[in-house]
Amino acid sequence: MWRSFLRLRHAGRRFLNPPRGALTASVGPGPNPLTPARAYAPPTERKRFYQNVSITQGEGGFEINLDHRKLKTPQAKLFTVPSEALAIAVATEWDSQQDTIKFYTMHLTTLCNTSLDNPTQRNKDQLIRAAVKFLDTDTICYRVEEPATLVELQKNEWDPIIEWAEKRYDVEIGSSTSIMGPSIPARTREVLVSHLASYNMWALQGIEFVVTQLKSLVLTLGLMDLRLTVEQAVLLSRLEEEYQIQKWGNIEWAHDYELQELRARTAAGTLFVHLCSESATVKHKLLQQ
């Protein structure tokens, strides 16, 4: 499923051409000093300064080359990713930029920078705890008491996902109309902590990113297990907003922009997790198709 994404770019073969030099280009999205974000906040746009994008395999993994310069992180580390598939996806982001580099559209690059530089200096256990903590305020666990039509909509759309998660992980989650939210059993937290521990640090950065976008650990687990598509997960996370739009109407361009941005970020985060969990390199023949 995820490999098919890599075939969308006909220039994939070119990404494997080695660079002629070892110059560096530290132009990735950098940290925002005003807000302690979980990931780097992209800077403003800048004019595209390179012609070709390629990837090469080094000692620490796969590197991205802009013409003859090696890409670096905001902290000046060599931009190196663990899988060939992820390298090609990142290279595609850079190759897709037109006359202007729009860093705020390059979510995979931002996630890689966050994984490489770890600006918040968190370890694996802290990343897992941060993701599991979202259970206390999980979007699909909070229910309204009125109007009746929205109550029914939440029940019909959200209950099946909660039931799937409870069965899939053999835990209790539930839902609540209280402002305090549902009471999550300690065992549920322990089971989900253990499950998330099976992911590597890079994948956990992506998981927390998606959880933050959807404001739901349950929906994120559904995405990781392929129980939900990105479109489904996003709509479920925005169920009340969509209900209000249907009732009161759409604000021209604003709602559509917000929806598309959320889909883009969620899709990038989900792809990032799967590509970081990829154990085998992409076959060259796939890139030539």
C-alpha cells in the first residue's frame, strides 16, 4: 500500500544518482523559539536554489542531496533517514517544490528533522507517555448530551471505532458525557504503552504527531492498524464541526482549507510511521516502472 506512493514520481530513478561533491545545504524547517512545539515549526518560504534532487546511501542511512550539496538539519546534523523508502518520499517533497520552497507543506522533512535533532530532548518512554496521555481527552471518548441528532451521530460513528480498539487490544476505553471525560483503567494504559513500545523512536515521533493532529489516540491506532483511512480518521476527528457545517453552512474557503491541511498533515504522519517501520529497501525495479 505504502510502496505504491513511491511510484507516483516518474523521476524515482534519478533520486538514486550519486552526488559529485560533499557540500551541504542546511535549509530544512527550523525550530520556532517562541513555542515549545513537539516538532519543528517550518520557517517562511524561500526561493528554490537547486535543480536536481537525489539520494545516496551512507554509513548512517540514506542521505538527501540537493544538486551537489548534502541536506542538513536545523542543528547542522547530516540529514540521514533509516530507510530508502522514506528517503525517496522526502526527496519527492523537495523535488515537488516549484520556484518557491514552501517549507510548511513539507511535513515529512519536518518530521525527519524532529527525529534527528530531537529538539525537546525526549526519550522513548516520554514519547509513549505523551501519546497515551491523550486518552484522557480523546476526541471520540467525549460525548454531548444534546441535541439528539448529534448524540446519535456520535454513537453511530464513534462507537464502532471504540469497540474495535477494545477488542483489538483487549482493553476497556468507553466514553463519557462528563467534562472530566471517561475513566480509563490503569490496565488499558499499560497495554497501550506496551504496544507503542514495539515502535522505534522515529515511528513514535510520527505517531505522536498524528495523535496531536487528530486529538485522538484511538483514531491514530486505527490508522496505524489500517482500520481507518486518512479521510475517515480526519472526518471522525471533526465530526462535531462537520455536523455544525451541515446545519449552519460552510464559511467560504476557511473550512475547506482547514480540512485539506488536516488531511495533509495526518497523511504525512501516517506515511512517516509506516516508512519508518519499513525493514526492507525499495527494489530498484519499482522505481523504474
